[in-house]
Amino acid sequence: MARALEPELSGAVVQKVRAPWPERLELELRQPGRTVRLLLSVESGLGRISVIEARALSSLDNRPTPWLLRVRKELTGRRLSSIRCTGPRQVRLGFEKGGTSRTVVAELGAPGVLLLLGEDDLPLAATQGPARAPSPVEAVDEGGPPSRLREARGLEAGRAAEALVGARESEVQREARRRARIQPIRSTLQRLRRTRAKVEAEAGRDAAAEEHRRWGELLSRALDRIPRGARSVRLTEWTESGSREVDVPLEPTLAPRAQVERHFHQYRRLLRGSAMARERLATLDREISETERALAEAEASAEVDAATPAAPPPARPARKRASPAHRPYRVFRGAGGQPIWVGRAGEDNAALTFQVARPHHLWMHARGVPGAHVVVPLDRGEEVGQETLLDAAHLALHFSRVAGEPRGEVAWTRARLVKRVKGGAPGQVTYTGEKVLSVRMEPARLERLLRSREDAAS
């Protein structure tokens, strides 16, 4: 193609430059008495240099890329001086004007790239990544199978090349548009099905909730038989079929009454979660049904609306390792499994208090000294239990300037009553409506809390 087109187009002036998509460059060349559109493409599997009759449709005409703007600036008004094949998969087009030269290099491959070079092959721009020098020039093997262009010469060879690849290009683009319509629907359907499986598991926790209620009732009738520090206790349960022995699990650090409260709290939490999950299941089933119908309609539609602009085959972006999302707090588990969030640093403290915490959540801080913000997430209208309050206070003191002291004071209030200090450092706040808790540190309690940390590996 380089040998066929160079004598025909040498001296032609670049009138217009288009790039319907990054891997495709169209040059409108003017010669006395005729205009020729030269196509340079590095699209995967469709790379070529050819002559086209009409420019490609594109939705990007009104949004030129930096690459296109630079190529237009450098090439418009220049004369095409050479078309050379400088490697098995490389073509160079030279342009001259006023004693200065510019070069466009097409490197085919996966992915292909178009390069713009200045004087002495100085890199100016590229379609992929930063401007760079082209690959070294290689000798071209003239052997191999005969040309599929048969006896075509000159511009006819360019048109024959376009006819050869054009039919395949149309099919590739049609399939790409079809995938672009179907794949988002498929992804949505897969996500909904995964969510439904999780919600269905949540909805089936009634049995677990009922077990906690039984354990709570058994413990409430046998408070004097609950040994301190034990992990379980065997109690007698009376049923319609008679008596049976039941092993009731315990939290070793809790007092007998707190053990009962813990099981009833778990019972209410699981029951509430199951009811909400069942409501969510009905919504998910409806969304899944609608999405399945939309997918069936999209798959049945083989043709895309003729008014839709042609689009290039989607480029495969370089695979990047996703960095884990930063969470501005550590999670600990208090009495009954209640989560307790502890801020990490100044800016993270602010993010926890003003972005993560809800207005009705309980907020806590070591009184009068720098330290972490501590948040206990509660349901609206829910009161914090005494054991959870002590657990959170222990963490507030441990992650403060008074860590290691046998006693300390902690202020606590609702998150909605905490305000930023104007002009203050990140995490510096004022608060109202606070209550003060004087705490004697319990080493066993603190050790249990630190062991419960969920993001210890973070």
C-alpha cells in the first residue's frame, strides 16, 4: 500500500484532519482537480492504510481530543511528502512546509498507536499514553503469500484495501454496539442475583433469633446459677415433651444480667433484620424480573437503530490493581456484638464524625485531652446499654493521650450535637448536651475489645 499510494498522493495538501476515535486518523488531501480521503487505522484486527469515499460517523466530532487538536495544528496546510513502510507493522507518513517536517507513525499491534513526531523525530503526541519515540526501523520481508489486492494499482489499491477490510469492520462495530447495549443489563442482573442471595440468607435468620430468645429466657430464670467468666452454662428447659438440658453460650466478661440483655438484644436485632430482608426480597424479585425482560428484549434485537453513530470496537484498558477503599475508622465489637467505630487520626476523625456517623449515633471522646473520636452506631430511638457504653469509653481512653492511666473521664453525646471548630485543626470539635462518664479501666475488658478488632490487618 505504501508503494502504491506514495506516487499518487505525494505533494497533496492536508486540508482537514479528523479522528472519529483515537485509533483512526482521516486526512483529507487536496490535489489539483481532486480530493482524496486517506485513512490510517491502528484498530485491533482492522489496522490498515487505505482510501475511503466518505468520512466515518462519530459522536466525538464536537469534542476533539488533545491528540486531534495537536495533529490538526501540526498537519493542516502541509504537503504529504512520503509514505514509507518502515517495519512489518509500521508505516510512516512525512509532511513538509516551509522547510520544516512532521511525521505520523502508525504502529500496528495490541494495542496499536499513532505517533506524531517533529523535527529529528522529536515526540510531540500519541493516541495512547505520553508522546514517545517510535519503534526502531526494521527490514520488511518481501516474501510471503501473494497480495489479496490482486492487480489493483494506485488509488484503486487503496480503495480495494478498504473494501477488503470494510465489511469485517462493519460486523465488528455492529457486534460492539450490540455488546454495549447488552453487557450493562447483564451486569445489573448478575449484581441483583448476588444481592438477592445475600438478602435471602438474612431473611432466614428467624430461627437464630428464636434461639437467642430461648437462651435469654432460660438465663433470666437462673441468674444465680450463671458463673462469672464461663463461656457457657447448662440449664434445664421444660417443653411439651418434657425436660431437656441446654448449653447456653455466655460472654465471659459480662455480668449475669448483661448476659440476658445480650441475648434479647440479638433476638430483636435478628428479628428486625429478617423482617427488613423479607421486604427487600419482594423489591429485588420485581427488579430481577424487569431486568430479565429488558435483557431478553435487548438480545432479541439483532440490529441497532440506524441513527446510532458508528462506534469503534471497545479498547481493552490496561488492567490496574484496584486500591482498597480507605476506611477512616477501626471497628471493634462491644457487648452483644455491638460495633464500635474508632477514628484513626485528625482528618479521619473528622470524616468519621461528619461523613460516616448519623445524627442519632452516640459520639464519645476522652475529656480534655487529644484522642480518637468514637462512634456507637445505634438505631433511631435506641438507647445505649451500660456495657456497650463502658466498652466504648474504654476504647476512647485507650486511643487518647491518657492511654495507660488507671482512670479517666469520657464525654458522650449525640453526633448531631458535635460541630467543627471554625479555623481549627482537622478533627477539632466542640459539642453540647454531653454527659461525663468517670471510668476505672478494666484490663480484661480492654483486652477483649482489642481482640475483637475486625480490620486488624488494615
